[in-house]
Amino acid sequence: MARHLPDLIYSKDDLHPLLGARTLEVHHGKHHRSYVDKVNELEQGTPFAQLGLFELVAGSRDDLYQSAAQHLNHSFYWRCIAPVSMQEPEGELAQALVRDFGSLEGFRERFAEGAKGLFGSGWCWLSRSPEGTLRIDAQADADGPWKHNATPVLTCDVWEHAYYLDYENERGRYVDAFLEQVDWAFAGRCFAHPAGIEDEILGTAAAR
């Protein structure tokens, strides 16, 4: 089956002040699209083409893994941000953040430290372990929870192309702005009901 670039659920002008339209045009329309195209090229005629994207990332290696994981990571990232922050975390996720980080502010501080401190390119993840606890991991390149038996809840893309047009080399300002425009409703669904997330982020089921 052919992989497709998922549509954004907001317009390219809607994410100001976090990101400008030009960043979304380049990041979503060029960088993310290139990963999708590469996956389609590499898996053509192989058994991998019949797998869902989660399965593909979990079971592939080398160039196919890198491209598939970047496709999946980006698809997830676009849903983690919103034109305005989608309320504070609620329900099970809010309780877990307080339990595991002391407070929402404690989570923000730890997450910002991870995202700002990652050397080179990669992703900062909030994920849920199989035991149900929350953890923050700053992971290089295309790595993510999918390979580590964890459930993704939130991610911030800290590859330079994610923010350079708006912030130049000031990753810290971008991370701080990201934390002000988190879609907590989406993160809550990922934490409490992760089964439908693949369909949601890839646009194969009605979102929201």
C-alpha cells in the first residue's frame, strides 16, 4: 500500500507565534514529504508494504527504518501542537504528570531540559512505560518510543529544520514556545486510549 503525507488539521498560518507559515511549508511539505516518498520507494515490492506504519517502524532496519520512523514521528508531532494550547492536561494524564514529575511545572522544566540539551538532531518524548509511569527521553535522529516498548504521549521535534526559519539557532526559545501550544487533548488521548492513535495521526480516521 502506498503511504501518504497526512494533511495538517490547521492552516499553515494558524500556528503563530510558535511557527510561521513558511516553516510549515518547508517542514511539512518538503521534509516530511521526502520521508514518505522514501518509504514508498524502499518498501515497494517487499512484505513491508503490507504493514501498518507502527508495525513497519517496529520491524524494519537501516534506511527503511530511518525513513519510516521519521514519517511516523512527524505525523505524531503535527498533532501535538495546536493554534492555541488545548487546555491544561486533565484526567488520567494530569494525575500521572503530578505523580511522576511533582507538578505540571515540574514536567515542563524536565521536558524543556531534555529538548534543549539534546546534542545534535532528534526528538524529545514524553512516553508511557508498560508499567504506566511517564518518562522523558531525548533521543537522537529518528529514535522514538516505538522501538522501546513504550507508548508515545507527546513529542517535540528538535531537528534544526523544525525551527530555524523562525528562531535561527535559538532552540531554547522554540522549545519554550512549543510548551505553550501543546494540544493536551491529543496527549490525553494518547495516554489513556492509545489504540486509535495510528489512524488519527495518519488521517485514516476522523480526528477530534
